[in-house]
Amino acid sequence: MDTILFCWVGSTDLKAVNEAEKIGLGPIAQAVTSRKYNEVVLLSDFDKSQAEPYAKWLHTKTRSTLTLHQVTLSGPTDFGEIYQAANDIVSRTISKRRNTSLTFHLSPGTSAMAAVWVILAKSKFSAELIESSREHGVVTSKIPFEIAADFIPELLRESDEELERLAAGMPDDAPEFSDIIHRSATMKEVILKARIVAPRSISVLLEGESGTGKEVFAKAIHNSSPRKKKKFITVNCGAIPPELIESELFGHEKGAFTGADRMRRGCFEEADGGTLFLDEIGELPKLAQVKMLRALQEREISRVGSNKMIKTDVRIIAATNKDLIKEVSKGNFREDLFFRLAVAVLKLPPLRERTGDITLLIDSFLDRINNQYSKGDEQEDKKISANAKKIMLAHPWPGNIRELQNTITRAVVWSPGKIIREKDIKNSLLPMVTEQSSDRILGRSLDDGVDLNGIIKTVASHYLRRALKKTNNNKTKSAELLGFKSYQTLSNWMKKYDLE
């Protein structure tokens, strides 16, 4: 099990570099010389010219791996910024590890930094809290109360100038968007942009991972528009066989193809005057893309089997979980159609980036599911324990809102008691996919730097092992699979990455 110590660098720690004999080692050095940790993660809002020499000095006091994160704060007592930085760094550090034991150091840094460590340890992360002093040494801090997940304060109340600018002159209430449960600044920004674009009959492209609620957003935009009394038609472009997509969108005449025993109006005609929601637009076949472009440009369509042009007045809202720019560059999606659709682009954030929203969603889904399964009988509604909720707050939710709702449903159905406990939630979570996508390799943030050598080693080791396994350790065949000129090159790579 990896033991990891997290701590903010304090002024006393910096002074200890030159004044250790006078003031002592400082809180951090005292901790790492008293207890053993596999890794020490330092967070510093001091200038690099101060933080980096301290990290080098601390390295002489311990064999632990040291990682220094430079953090920019408006002030050392800004709770929102401190919380965001600490939460992000801890989450990234443990994201790829299974067995970790975390420790948060309360002594170095400001009182606001210590308070955030307490909240994180008692809500999102299971961590030991320690304090250190010259008089009493390093001791585990005993917090005399449990901060239940139900009562975590909303820390991120940052002033957001962009949101204020967007919201200027708009009414506070937006009942059409009331089904979108949120309180995070990220979602507020997206909703405000959606409210601005809703009254205008321009195309909207919704981007986001599967399960982020794109169809809910599309309906809210439609209901906020002048077209709200007309139809809202949904088409899943990925669920229709390619040979039927044109008939589905544009309709067909009787006898147009085998089985066409009557005339049929397509979705464009059905949605005339209203909104057509094209879900999974990235799955649209190339031939259908050509006809879609014409329909959008000319505002007219022709049914399959007819040359007659029919005028249509349809607003398009498209959605995709793909990166359409990449699909355009690969030749899978027409560039002209992309720009026709992407007049207003709204990026829906994944659930893991919606700080503060998960608790609201848990409570809302639980109420809804309780009402659904009670059916008026005397069965008491189920509740989620604080520890169970902590498990859910720490989960990355790769399936986003859809996965969260399904997990709660399973927990309600399977839990034997009235209280859904930690074990019930763990049993209800689906196994996570461990294979990383190329975006996780190529799209990493450079804010805190990246270990490029480590990334290259990970990729190289992965493919070297797979090639050897596929060829039953035949180096010549493995070298051919990997594009090497000879097995000697393969041997050199294996030696370089400690695979021999």
C-alpha cells in the first residue's frame, strides 16, 4: 500500500532551510523524519525561487519521493481556491492507484489550508490528519466530530465576472431549465449560455461525454424558444441502419423501395416549425451528411423516391460525444456540415468536474426512486448514510449522470435495510474500465507539468509486453509487429525499460 503525505508549504518550513538549529526542522521535515511515507506531495503558493530550494533541502531529510505543485492563490486564506487546488491535486495523485493510505498535515500553511484538509479528510477522502510541533513531536489529530457528507458547506462561491456579464439583464428564474439539477459554477455558465442562445433560431451543437444530459439540455433550449408550442422531435443518428437514415430524416414516397407500401413523412417534415434534435450526429453516414447539409442550407428537403422539394422551417440542435473537429480531420465528418451545425457550441461538463452537484443529484434521484418504488404502500423510504455518500462523492463517474442514477436505483433495490450503507453502494457500482484512451495520454494538463519520460515508458512497456505475449516471446516476430528493423533493437528497448 502506498502511503502519501500531503501538505502545504508554510513560512516556518522555508525558514528551517537556513535556521534549523534555531527554530527546528519545521512541520514538514519533522513529519517526514518521524514517519515513513512512500511519497510526499508538497503544495506551495510561494514563489518558485523559495519553494524549489526548500524541496531540494527536504529531499536530503527523507528517502520518500517528493512532488512539488506550484499553486497560484489570490490570497493564502481564499477557501474556494485552496479547496479547488487541494481537491484536484489529491484526486490526480491517487487516480491511478488502487491501494493508498493518505495523510494530510494540518500544521504548515494557513488556518484556511488546515480547515480545508479537515473537510476533505472527513468528506471526500479517507485520510489521517496529523500535526507537529517542537514540543510534542508528530501526533495524529483527533477531530471530535464527524463531518457528514450531508452537511458539507459549499466552498466554491467564487465571484465569476463572466457569469455576471452573461446574466446581466436576464431574469433570475428559468423554469425551463429547472430539471437540470446543479449549483456548480461550471453548470451555471453553461445554462446561462443556453438561455442566451435559446430564443434565437440558430443551430446549436451540444458536446459532452455519454450520460451528461445532452437531451435534457436540448429540450430546455426548445422550451425556452419561440418554437416551444411546436414539436420537439428526437432522432438518434447512431441507432438507425444506414440504409434507412434518409427515409427517417426526409421521408419517402410509396413504392420508393421494397417495403415502402405507403407515403411517409420524415422527421424534418414532422418537426416543421419546431426543433429537430439530432443525437449522436457524429454517427451520421457520409451520404446522409451531404443531404443534411443541403437541407440546412436550402431549408428544403425531398422525400426518397421524389424530386419534389418541400420547404421546411426547422431548428437543429445536434449532440455528440465525439470530438467532431478530430472527426473532420480524419475525413469522417464533413467540414462544411460541422460549421453549419456549430453556430453555437455548448460543452457539457462531465460529472467529475461539477463540484458540489453530486450531493444534489444523489438526493434528487433518491427521492424520485423512492416515490417510484413505494407505490403508496407502507414501505418506508430509503436513505443513504454519510459514509455511503462519501464513496459516491469520491467516485469518478465515467458514465456521468446516467451511471449515478442507475447506481442509486440498484442500491435502493438491492439494499436489505432502510439505510443504504457503504457496502451497498460498493456492490452497486459497476467495474471501471481500466484501459486508458488516447485522450488521457495526449490530453493531459500542463499546468503542473507532466512526466514525459514516464508516459513514454508506460506506452513503450505496454506494447512491448503485448507483442511478446502475442508471439510467445519470439523476439524476431515481436520486432516485426512493432516496426523494428531487427530483434536486437527490440532487445535494446526491453533493456531500456527493464523488461528483460
